[in-house]
Amino acid sequence: MTLKTKAAVLRALGEPLPYAQSRPIKIEELTLIPPGPMDILVKVVGAGLCHSDLSVINGSLGRGLPVVLGHEGAGEVLEVGSAVTDVKKGDHIAFQFAGNCGRCKNCQAGKPQLCEAFMAARAHGGLMSGGIHFRDANDEPVKHMVGVACFSEYVVVHRGSVVVITDELPLTEAALFGCAVMTGVGAVVNTSQVKPGESVAIFGLGGVGLCGLMGAKVSGAETIIAVDLEDAKLKKAMELGATHTFNARDPDLVEKIKDLTDGGVDHAIELAGAIPAMEAAYAVATRGGKVVTAGLSGTGKSFSINHGDLVLGEKHVCGSYMGSCVPMRDIPRFIKLYQSGALPVDALIDGLVTFDELNEGFDRLHNGTALRQVLVPHGPASVGGSAKVQEGVPAARSADV
């Protein structure tokens, strides 16, 4: 039996700003093909507006079109495929934007975020189980963004794209754990492995960057330096645990951070998705320090390293995809940290938006006047809240997926 669902569809890249006028996101009624044996039907309750979605809309990151947007979200399971035995109807889940099959060499090696089956499915815009489950009014397929496509009332996803979570957490808050929290906290805790007493510099204070800052605090870092272009974001960073802040426009930024940290930081974490931020992060890392990046600066961009400095400084430079997380392990533990007060993720959420407000929501994200907005596909009444968004808050810029 097929299901009708309202969804946010992107059919053209790089439409002009403001999006409130050009309306690149079209709200369409789609037909949803039922789940296969390894799939799950989910009612989406909350979905975060992330810079990765914006990067697709503005053309910085190429995606096949048409596509249903959304990769950071949470919802309730309505139906499971015949081969799914560890998820049941009524479970609450968080989506993970890099699904895993559990069988390829990377999954078997304990690196599910690098699943080969997921990357193959992502390339054609379908699910790991094969096929595309959205059909438009002309019975043409509409692709799934990273196998999630949670800017929709209902979605069909592969079992490997969800993590069952506690039902004690509001799903509008749980939505952020599938991208911002995993990517930011994971980059610090898993990839860079920050230890108590060490020094950390976070470059980029969007949703992912602020989560990275929280991760540094949870890890026991003694010195936590926050760097961004916006003073309002630097103020927010101090509220969330930064010990020092610097505006990225400061021409003496590198020298000041080195002076503060007696030669450089132990961990320089780039979470802005910008080459200048990556260059600054590398420059402030101490000899023997780690430089970790979870940002994508756009298709075709490159970062160069002085080979001699890399060797003589014995610096470690590495990428971090989805925070090097094992989602079934890390999402529940990050939620527990949130519930204990150690990861105040709710401080990033400044409002709920409806389908009709999505284009305006991405204008706010682009302009820097909102942090993490959460789409409520079934309307604010479904979560008992207001859809009004606060204005004047610096926008989150997430690492790209």
C-alpha cells in the first residue's frame, strides 16, 4: 500500500537569494513506495536546517536532482520490513546521515561511518537496499538526500540509517544528534581523542562547531579556544565553555593563539568548512599536535601543506566524517550526556519552522540570523510548541555531509 507525503523538493541548484523570493524549495505531495525487507517507514517529527542542506541548495555541493532535502532528524517508526528484527513499530529513532550495512570491510573494521554500501547508494540517490522510494505527480523518481531525506512528513529509510533512542527525549531535540552532535562532539572525542588538561582550538562556531566546543569541555580540556568571524558566536561560545575567543579577522590570530598556548594547541579542530579556517588551524597546532577537519569547503577546493613543516613538526592531519562515530554506540551515550547537563544541545535550538517557512529559514541560515532551526513536518501542534523563530541569533554553519 502506497502512502502520500508532503516533502521539500529541490529541482534546481544555485537559485538567487533571497530564497523567500526565488523559492528554490518546492513543497510537493509525493507518493512513498512501501518499505522493502530491510527498510523502515518513519514519521518524521523534527528535522534540523543544516548548512549541508544550504550547500546543496546554493550549489556548493553537487547532488543529483530532483531530491528531497534533509539529513538531520528524528521520528517514530510506523512500519518495519520483514527482515528487520531489532527495530519495532513505535520506537523512537534518530537518523544518521552516513548509513551502514554492517557487512562491508569498513563496517567490519569498526568504521561504519565509511561504509562502502552507503557511499554507493548515496551516489545514485537511493537507499542501501536499492531503489528510490519517492515518486512525484508524474510518477518520476525523486532522490533521497544521503538516504535520509527527512524534510518529509514520512520517509522510508534503510535499517542502517537509523538508531533507536530513548523515548524520554523530545524528538525535536533528538534531531540534532544525527548530525551536529555526532559530527562536532565526535570530531573532538573520537577523531582527535582530546584528553584532560590538553588545549583545543575550535575553528567555526556553527551547530557543529559549538558541539565540538561542548565535546572539548566534556573531554576535560584545560584551554578551549573558540574562533569565528562573528562576535555574537564568540559570545555564545563563552557561554558554552570556551576559555578564550578570537575573531578570525584578527591579522595576528595565529601569533596570539601560539603566545597563549606556549607554541600552539594540542588539537586544532576545523569545523567551519572553509580553507582559511583550515590554514589557520594547521598554523596554530603545536609540534606533535593534531589537526582535524570535519568541514567540506565545496567541490574542488584544496588545502596545501608545507611538507617540511609537516615532517619536522610531526603534525597529524586527518579528516573526520560523522565524527568517526559508531552511531549505535555514540548517539545513546551523547544523549545521556545531554540529559545529565554535560552537553547542552538545546542551547542551539532557537525555533521551529513549518514547510511554508523553509525558504525563509534558509535565508536566515545564510544571513546569520538564526542558530539551529528545526522543521516540524506535521506542524508545531504535533510537538506542542510554537513555530516562531527567534531573530538576531548567529546562524549555525554545519560541517557538510
